[in-house]
Amino acid sequence: MLLDAAVVSRCRRRVHLEHDPAAADAPRAALDATTQRRIADAAAHRRSVADQLAEHHTADWAEVSPDLPAEQRCAATLALLSKGTPFVWGGLLPADPLGGRRGGAELLVRHRGGYLPVIVVRHKVTDPGAGARTSPLTQPVLAAARTDPERKLRPHSRDQMRLAHTLRLLQAAGLVARGRATGGVIGLEADVVVWYNLDAPTWSGGHSAMVEYDARFADRLAVARAAATGGQPLALPSRVTECRSCPWWPTCGPALRASRDVSMVLRGEDTVALRGAGVTTVDALAALDPAGNPPAPITGMSFRDAVWLARAWQRDLTLVRRHRRIGVPRADVEVDVDMESFDEAGAYLWGCLLSGSDIGMPCGYRAFATWEPVPTPDEARSFAAFWSWLTDVRSRTAERGLSLAAYCYNEQAENRWMLSSAERFAGAPGIPTTAAVQEFISSETWVDLYALVGTEFLCAHGKGLKTIAPVAGFSWHDPEASGENSMRWYSDAVGLGGGEPDLAQRARLLTYNADDVRATHALRLWMSSDRVNEVPYGGDL
């Protein structure tokens, strides 16, 4: 039984199914186009980083071909490590039968009589700030690491678990560097190595990443062994966040719905606590007195809301009112905003819908876009145009003594890219300061409808805009409209991978974005109308 690093960040039930011979023919979802694209993009990113590093370190560099059979690839890696090659790319380490591990790392770096792992990922690994330990790609070694005055760690647990896994493999092979457990990550920016001290007590409870990894891996190994040997299953189906993208959902989903498992309405520790108290089904939860004492502590929401949510699920209701009266901030002049980004690469489109009192500007939809593949300096132009237009709306509204409200659906994404754009393009024409952006997003003018929906409603089938807006009577023009699909459309629209830009996909993205802002517009109008009272009140269920 040999497991790779992915298991420690994976659902326990998925680990069971992957090793249960009886599940070999169970239904699984095929990789969708978006997942396939992300895999291809990650592979291209790794290749780009490898080429960059090889150019810097030609004399000290060696690569192990990924096309070799595993046994030959491992032998080639060991030969290079035994010689003390400073940088080994694509290495596969000897399996650790006693520990139950297998795997490798993109880069193995010589250090203090052994090696340290460096992995390459296609996401951001730092944020603006200070305190991260980094070294440049021209010196991707721990000895060159310095405290970075411009970056702070973005602590990705999965990255740390993968580094810990590789360190345990190096340790089993007698190849780990002396000193504290350390590993590096090269992220999307691909300009530095970010170094993690995996012995530091930075995890919940004051323990280290290595301690966390060891506990998780031991658990997953026990789950896999029980599944493989036909023993009592150590992991039963339970709905978690990972289910959204898990290939095993076609197996687990019907089973959970058929058993009416309590995880269909609650998550995490709340589900575990209720099961421990004997409340294992949605129906058992719905039968409880919402005004009574909970059978176990509930932390994700109030006990009353948990019971109401279970009753909503029983009736297949998308929404239930949490209050008799529903409120949403309204203003004389209103703007709906929606941003489109491409993974971590950049924000390529800011769409706005202006409505309300006349301020001498055309009402309706406006788009501020760049069709140069992100990241690109042209993002500065499109963001500056959006900010200039928004500033003009705010000024004209104030001059006329009118009130203003700007709406988005889940401000986390818009806030992040507004702040990021102000930071990345500081000093470019029309780019606001981060202080100006912070002032706007912290003001009462900026309204997050996603948060309001959570305040006013219980959502039995999720809180996404594509789920909630149809209750208000809105529908998208494109039957395939979704954030995931928009990534594929964008790839075609700008010709990523060397293809010709597809102008029809650009038009499709503009229609999609326009529908998104019209959806928030329709949703808040509905929430302000008497029609919202057609949604049942939880206390009446």
C-alpha cells in the first residue's frame, strides 16, 4: 500500500473508494473541459519554470525524464542524488514501503549533506506585505533566503502537506538535509522560491506542518488499508466542500440523498457532532424543536436555522426567509458591478449596470475589458477606465445631492482584484491608490448582495447567484453560463496556447457578464418587492 501526497488533502471517503476493489465499477464523473485545461496549464507552468531555472543553472542542472517507467525514473534520480547534483528536476524518490509513501518533487535542491524539496504550483503563494523567506530563481537555495520586505506568506495547507510528504520520503531514503524541516514553493509569479519552516508551530493547536502531516497521513493510510482488505470501512460518505469537484460524487451523491444524510444540510464539525448525538438524517434534524436545546453544539449557524434548513430541504425549497420582513439597501442611483478574472492571472473584464435617477450619464450596461492575455499591462488601462467611470458616477451623484449604492455578488473577488490592480499598477495613468480603493470598498456605498442573501435567507441548495437569481425570475441567455465555463471561453477568446483569438467567444463573455450584473439587479429589485413574501418563512414550515 503506497500513497502519494494528495491523500492528505483529500476527503477520507474518496481515499476509501480509490482503494476499495468493490468500487472499481462504481460511477465516476469524467474530467470536464475546465479541469483538463487547468491540468494542461499547470503542466505548461511547470515547464516554463524548469526552462527558466535550467537557463540560470546549466552546469549544475539535471532533469529526469517523466516518460521513463517509474523504476527507471527512480534509478535515474538516485544516481543524480548520489553524485550530489545541485539541482535535480522531475525526480521520483524511492518508495517507502514501511511508511506507505511514494512520490517526488519538481525540484530537489542540494543542502547540508542532503536535499530539500521545491514544488511548483500555479497559484499565488505570497501577498503584499513583509516577512516571507524568499530566494531568487537565480539562487533557488535556502542559503540565499532572506526575509522579504515586500511579501508575506499566503499559507496554503496543501503545499505544506506535499512538502512534508516529500521530506518524509527523503528521510526514509537517507537523503534529507540536516537541520529543521524546510521546503520551498515556486508560485504563479515564478520569480522567487518561498521557503516554509515546516517545524514552526503555525497550525491550529500550536503544532507544526510536519505533525499535522503525520497525523493526516497515518489516518489516510489506515482508511486505504481497510478499504483494500475488505475491513470495516473507516470513512463513510459525507457531503463536504470537495464534493463539488470530486469524480466520485456520482457514487456518493445518490447514496447520501437516498439515506437523507444530515450532511446534505450541514457541514463539518456540526455534522460530526449531530451524528455523535444520534441525529444522522435530515428528517431527524427537521423533527427537532427549533426553540429547544440542540442535542449537540452547533457552530456553523443557530440551532433554529439548522432545523429550518432541514425542513426546507425536505420540501425541496431553494430559499426560506429567516425574517418576516426582508430588507435590502436601495439608493437614488444604483450600480451593479461584476468582474471576470482568469484563475490567478488577472482581471480582464469589469462590467457595470447603471440605473436610477438621471445624473447626465447613459444608463445601462458598460464593459471595461482587455483582450490581451492576462497578466498584461493592458489590465491597467481597462481597470483605470472602470475606476474613472465609477468615480464619475460617484461625483455626479454627490453633486446632485443624491444617494448612491453599488452592488456586487460576493465582494471577496471584486475587492481582491480592485486592491491587487491598484497595487500592481501603482503610478500608471488613472490607477487609484490602494487607500482610495479601500475607502470605497469599506463604505456603505458598496453592498455585497451575497452577504445580504445569507442574512435574509436560508439556502437549502447553495447560495450561488446561478441558484438564487432564478427564484427572483431571472434567467441567463447562455444555457452553459457558469464561472467554470467562462474560463474555457476566455482561453478561446484570447487565443491561449497559440490559437487564433475567437471573437465569438469574446461576445459570449460580454453577454455572460452583462447577464451577471442584470441578475444582481433583478435579485435586489425582487428582494425590495412584495413578491419576496412568496418565499416561505422558516417559522411557518
